[in-house]
Amino acid sequence: MITEVAAAAAGLLLGAAALRLLPGRGPLRDPAGHPLTPVETALLRGGTRAAVRTALVELYLAGAVEPAWQHTVRRSTTPPTGCSDLARAVYRVLHGRLHPRLLEREDRVREATRAAERQLARDGLLLTRRRRLAARAALLPVFAAGPVMAWA
């Protein structure tokens, strides 16, 4: 059993080394063709909530929002300049005091987030819902066979 596992691990290491050191393959290029914005990076790393919080930070650094009472934020009199589309959508939604978690439920913010997701999917950095479901469906037999093989 141990020799089989060791042989499989060695085979995986050799396969990874062969793929990594393939001749004629240059350095990987940026799939997006441009550097990612902080909001796009947050969307890739942490999803919608992280992207909205990053947009809030972007607005705060631009002087367009300020902290308010009980973990809420409010608009300042300075409109945002040079901010991302998601940050501008967050700024438009802010009326009075609002908690950051409530921002991601607003329609304008959702639309801006979906637009950023579509752009990242076009660049090949994010899987679309259809591809995620297809990958899960393809892996379903693997996860279903795991417990069966463990009992054998």
C-alpha cells in the first residue's frame, strides 16, 4: 500500500515537473491584458462582500465617504473622482447612514458587481456559473465513489 502511494506521488511530481519545464513555453502572460484594479482583485479573492468593502475603502481614500455612528458610513460632500464603477455605484446608493453589509444587496451595486464578474470571466480569470456547475457535475462521480472505495 505504501509503495503504491509513493509511486503515485512520484508520478504526480514527475508530471508536474514535465508540465512546468516544457520546452518552447514562454513566461505566462497576463490574461486580462491589463493590471487588475483593487476591486477586481477583491472580487476574485473574497467575492462580492470583499469587492464592496474595497470599493468603500476606495471611496474613503478619495474623501467621498466618512465613518458614521455604529459601524455605518455616510456620504461626504465631495463626489468621488477616479474611482471604479463599483465604487461609483456604492456612492450613488448611499443616502444617509448605511451599514456596509446592506450595500451589497442594493440593485445598482449588484449590477456593477455582475459587470465586473462578466469582465473577469471574459478575461478568463473567473469561471461563469455554467462552468462552475459543469465542473461540479463532472466531479460528482469522484466524490460519490470515494466513500464506496473507502469501505471496500
